[in-house]
Amino acid sequence: MFNKKSKDMSTAKFKVAQKTGTYTNQNKETKNRYLEVGVVLEHQDGNLSMKLNCYPLPNAKGEIWLNFFPINKDDPDPQDS
């Protein structure tokens, strides 16, 4: 869904995700379910920008809440697979 390094030498810093619900795992723990909707990029000058790959949907109150999850530099790039 994103490149860790883009052509302008920006670096992906965070995955952007929206909570879509919850589920119960095998240990009977309630966990959140997320949909990845974009990425936060850091540019050479230190500025950050966010690229959305889709429009997030508002909740019942009309609010849009997004979560940022750090990208581990050791994670494989999904575009390489």
C-alpha cells in the first residue's frame, strides 16, 4: 500500500488506519479491527504529510478518527512481494 522510500526521498513513518470494529480472539480478549487507509511521509526537510489511499468513513457522530502506527524499518515492504 505504500513505499518506504519514494522517488522524492520521502520516508514512510506511520501507517494510517481507521478502527472498523472489534473482535474476540481465541483467548477471549476483545481486540480492535483496523483498515489501513494511508501513510504519513517524512520529507528531507523534516516536514510531514499524509497520503490517503481512500476516504475514511465518519462514525455515528459524524467524526473521523484515524490512528497512526509506527512503521518498523525491518518490516518487509508490501510492494516487494
